[in-house]
Amino acid sequence: LTLMLPDGSTRALDPQVTPANGLSASLPASAPRGSYLVSWRVVSADGHPLGGAVAYSVGAPSAPSALGAASGAPAATLLRPAIWGLRLLLHLALFVGVGGTLFRAFMPPARDSGGMPLAVLIAGFVALPCAVGLQGLDALAAPWSALASIPPWRAGLTTRHGITAVLMLASLTAALVAALTSHAATRRAGAGGAALLAAAAFAASGHASTAPPPWLARPAVLVHTLAIVLWVGSLLPLRHALSEPR
């Protein structure tokens, strides 16, 4: 919560959580005449940032340009495309990388699909911390320069997306162990665990995971995602196996 005063200066408000999952904050005791703007930004139950502003006046409104010039959020033209690009890369890492590793774990070595799943898994390891940082920027509506400080990273990890990120990291790690080991039982156990962790990551946040009733919504998302991992992950390795001469 941030309060913008009639002179254009801003003051951070200390929000308090109410019993009904609301937020309240005390306004300054002394209030000069003019217009004020309370801007707010929260993270919803499904992990997505939301924001807005509430304007009010004391005595008489200020000139229209006073609030209009200063009410905009920090410029982040590329933030949204960057977040969605990283999410796409993580989806590929979990569906193609983890799913492909699972397929390879239960197929004879002669029908191996090569290093594609391994390369995608490594790309997922690179994209994951970047996604956490950008999620924190979005949650705080902070500029790109804030990535050099702790708050965006803390915000990215303390939302529901933080839980998803931890599960994704565990999934990628298990899949990488399965991809690099030559022990058949370890490979299959690691790949199976990676697929379950990937499905749990998607069930931990997002609109569908918070739909009522939660006892049905989250298991449904988990099963649905697990089916995607199994199906999408098998496409490239299966094509490679079927294209081999007999």
C-alpha cells in the first residue's frame, strides 16, 4: 500500500491483515487539502499479482494533472513478455524434458531419443531462478533495477508461485539424476518421481488449483498435468524410436 499526497510525494503504508482476509491501514493524522491516491498491490490466492488505486480528496480536489502524472506504475514494458517466455520454457522443460526422461527410462537403450530431454532440462534449470525474480518484480510492481536487491526474490518465493518453483526444482533435479544414471531402477524411480513432482507443481498454484472444492480441484489438476507430461514427453522419443530401421 502506498499513499500519494497532493504535492506528489509518496508514503508507504503499513498494511494489517484483518480476520476476514482483508487489509487495513491507518492514514496520516494530518491531511492537507487536496487529492490523495492509495495504490495497492496484492498477490491473490492463486499466486497472481493484482493491483489498483483508490482516489479521495480532503477539502477540495487537486488539479487533475497532479495525480494523473504520478499514478502510473514503474515502466515494465518487457516484464510480462519475459515472464510468459520463461513460463513457456519451464513448461517445455517439465513436459518435454521430464516426460521424455520418463519415456527413455522405460524404453530399451536402442530406442533412445538422444540428448533432447537433457538439453531441455538444463534450460529449465537456467529459466527457473529468472522466473522467480521476475515474479517478484511483478508482485511488487518494481523496476528492473530492483532485481539487484532482496525484496523481489523474497516476494517471488513467498507467494504460491514460490511453492511451485520449489516443486519444479525438485522435479528437474530428479529428472536430471534419472537422465544421467545408468542404473535402471534408479533411472525409473527418478523419472517417475520427477513426473509426479512436475504435476504437483502445477497443482500448487494457478486458477484451477484454487477452484472450489479444493479437495477435488487440486487432485484433478495433478492428474491432468501428469497425463500431459506422459503424452507430450513421449512424442519426440516415440518418433525417434519408430523412425529407426528394423
